[in-house]
Amino acid sequence: MLDPVIKSIEVPCDQKSAFEIFVDMPSWWPLEKRSMSLMRAGGPAKKLEVEAREGGKITETALDDETWHWGTFRVFDPHAHVQFDFHMGLPADKTGQVDVRFVPLSATTTKVELIHSNWEGYGDMAEMMLNGYGSSWGLLFEGHFAQACAA
């Protein structure tokens, strides 16, 4: 069993704002650095869309208008917790799980913990996905998301 990737940060905004910024992934996700389009269409994606609700999908629209399904929200507890399958363009049965919790520390500070697990769900790509996202969550979560909260 492969160990989960765990990232925990404190962001300079209240719990509600931290949650809303996180689920507004298009506002902070760097499509020019991390998208299916970079690998499959030769350039950054046109857009990222998030249906912010339980059962809602995260999808990317590529330069060539192909749509890539990244994941589906399995838990959507506003301002406290989200959990979603994460397969970023892979078949939906080849998926990991991302779990994010938002804990208020004060009126203006929130602890946000992200756990990416179920690497075995990626099948024979498990170690490659762990190696890729193990380091990428630093850029994505600790970098881009945290900066969006500070803005």
C-alpha cells in the first residue's frame, strides 16, 4: 500500500472564504503548468470548470475543444470538507481520492489539510501518479491555492 500525500497549510482567510476559493479551482489552478491539454493538445487548456456540489464534476476543456473529466465530488460539506475522485483525464475507474478539510483557527485564519490517497486506484500507474502528484501538490496547494487565499 502506498502512503497518502498529506499537505497541511494555514491560510490568511476565514473558513468560508478558504472553502469557496478552493472549490473555485479555475481561479487558482495553473492550467499553463498542469492540464491534460499540455500533454495531449500541445498547449494550456481553454478552461477548467467545477460543478461545486456533491456529484458535481471537475472538467477541463482543451485547446481542440475536447473535454477531460478530472474528477467528481463525493462529499461536499460547504465550508468544512470536500472529497473527490481524482483521475485527471484517466478512465473514471482509475482514480485516486482527494480529501480536503477546512478548520477555522481564528476569524481570519484557517487550517486546510489535503490528503491524496488511494494511489492503488490508478492501477499500474500508481507509482507514477504518486511521484507526479506527490510533488505537484506543493506547487498547486501550498503555492497557488495559498496565494489565492492571501489575495
